[in-house]
Amino acid sequence: MEPTPALAPPPGVHPLAPEPAPAPAPVAAAERIAALDVVRGLAMLGILMMNVVEFSWPFGAYENPAYAGGSEGLDLAAWFVQATLFDGKMRALFSMLFGAGLVLIDQRMVKSGRGGDAADLLLRRCLWLVPFGIVHRFVLQWSGDILYQYGLLALLAIPFRRLSGRALLVAGVVMLVASTGPELWKYRGEVELRSDAAQAAQLAAAHEPVGDALAAAQRQWSAMENFVPPKPEAVAAQVATMRKGYVDICHARWNFHHTFQSVLLYEIFFWDVLGMMLLGMGLMKVGFFAGSCTARTYRATLLAGGVAAIAVLGWAIAWQHAGFSRAAIGLDLVKNLGYPFTRALVALAWASLLILLLRAGRLRALTAALASVGRMAFSCYIVQTVCCTLWFFGYGFGHYGTQSRSELMLVVAAVSLIQIAFSVAWLRLFRFGPLEWAWRSLTYWRRQPLLRERS
């Protein structure tokens, strides 16, 4: 029998030419890193611990319990928990995980032989978040949207994705240190304001003329001193607005939305988000978020985060004794100078705790639920917004301004259960969450399969 002749190569292809690298595609479910999904799930559920206050009360109540929502008893206890373990920590974790994702995608592209296409893919991935963020903020009316920020600021992180882990960690710390500069400048201005206000008071007491500049400083300082408790009519007016219809709410928030996505983006979030992203990129490179560091490393990080949380609690108690006053500018400076670093440490302590549980095989039902939410973090983020705006805003059930800070924890629990149930049920049938599917299809510029393959 004669041997079967080899098939001739297609015209124009050299017989010894290497096979082309496979087209880039989203990571298969079997190749996902469990630690990343679990930690992302915690960040997704935990971020509502703070966001629920912004959904339900005027913005002044977000950090200051004396403004609205209650500052005694269970409400005060809820604020201590929020300030110590959640305020900014979940957002820091989200930012670091987003940076880790940039590195992970790049590494997988390089491994598949398509490293040269990685920048183009990552740029599309980030740029598509911008219109999603605009819709989230201006259409769904979530004033704390982070998609827009991530989409823009990640563009600046992408060029650094192939630096060493150590270099990325240093770059992230440098950005966080730089974020304290504006806080020092603000404190300098507040010290001058306080001095001018005191001088105006002395002149007035001596029945001497007070210049316009000093009089303006005195009024401004007085407003800071009297920020809490706010005038009841001021809070009532804001609450009444948020209990109106959709068009009225859009109109009332229009300028605030623009300020948040412009001035605040450049002054605050540029340093904060980009710094945390760079830290996340570095931590991914050294194996932290993959769960491959030593147990000793995670335990040490957990301890450092615990110390940072105790320091934050000490500051919170001191601010309570100061009457939650905005005029306590020294305390405010202490918080703001340490804020980037305590946030990062507590966030990484949360991650370390979950990774240690995952590696030990403990609380599997919890870690499995968190992993499902983590795989659908984009969709769950929007689910949070839809649930909370419908519950609190006037075009929904209109509960804005009716629930105290401790009562809001029940809302957090209910919405968290909705997200878990939604994620677990959806992933039984589909490969991605609905928005994850849309985002991936746009990023890879081809429709991705959505249904799970039947075994």
C-alpha cells in the first residue's frame, strides 16, 4: 500500500511557516483565578456599605454622621464600622483589582503569542467603560460612578504594564504620596482662613472696621463651624428634591455630575485611582492577587491592615469627641494624610483574609458566593444602582431620607442577597454576566458566546 501523500499547504503559505497564534478571547471559566474572583466579590458587596448612605441621604451625610442619618446609639456604631473597615477600602480594592486585570490580560496575550496586540485590546477594554460610565451617572443617576474614572485613568496605567512588580509597587506608592500634596495645600488655606476669621472677630469686638476680605473669611469659617448640625430646612429641601420625579432629579444633579467627572477627577481621583491601579499591577506581578504568595505574607498583611484599622478607629473616636466638626482641621489633616495608606492596608487585609480562607478550604459556601458575584461584578454594580435608586428615589418607592444609618444596613443585606442570588442563578446558564458579555464582545470586537456549553 502506498503512503498517503501529505496535504499541500494553502497557496502563499510556506510549508514550514508556524501556525498563527489563536485570536484573543476572554479567559475560559476553567482558567479563572479563584482568588481574584472571590476578592472582587467582596469588594462588590462591601462597597455598598458606604454607597448606601449616598443613595439615601444628602452628600454631607456620606462621611459625617452628624449631618444626617443619625450619630448616636446603633447609628454611631454603624458609622464606626463604616469608617474603620469600609470607607474607601472597597474602592481601593476595586482599583487594585482593575490594575491586576490589566497585567493578567497582558500576560495571557504574551503567552499566546499575541503580545503585540495587547495594548490595542487593553485600550479598547478601557475606552468602552467611558460611555458605560456616562450612562450610569447621567441616566441611571448614580452620583458615585467609578466606571468613567477607570476607563480614562487606566489609559495612563497601560504603558507601565510590563515594568517589574517592584517598580510598579514603587510607582503606586509615589502616586499615593503625591495625593497628599493637595491636602497639605488645603490645610494651609484653612489655617489662614481661621486666622483671618479670628482677626475679624477681634476687630469687631474692639468696634474697629472690618475689611471685606476679613468679613468674608469670618463668614466662611463660621459656615465650617456650623456645618453640623445643618439647618433643618436645607436638608429638607434636598430630601424633597430627591423624592420628586426622574426629570427633576436629573436636573438637580446635573451640575454635580459634571463636577464629579471633571474637577474632582483631576484633583482627587487622578492620584487615588491611578496609584491604586499601579499597586494592583505590582501585586499581581508578585503573585499576591493570584494567591501564590506565602501564608506568612498574607498573615503579615492581615496584621498590618488590622493595625491600620485600629488607627482609623482612634481617629474616628477623636472626631466624635470634636463633635464631628469641619472646623477640626487638624484632625481632618491627619485623616487625609493617612487616608491613602490606611485604605490600601485595610483593603489588602480583607484580600489576605479571603485568600487564606480559600487556601484552607474554609467557608466554601461563602467563598463560592463571593466568586459568583466577582465574576459578575460589572452587572452587579449596575444591579446595586437599580435596586437602590428604585428604593430611595422619588420615581421609585421614595424612601430617600427616611432610614437611619443603622437601618440602612438592612438595605445593604437585602441588596447583597439579591446580587448573590442573581449571580449564582445566572452563571448556571451563561458564561458571563449580561454586561460582562456586552463589554467583552465590544472589547474583542466580535460577539462572544453567552450560553454555557452542556457537558
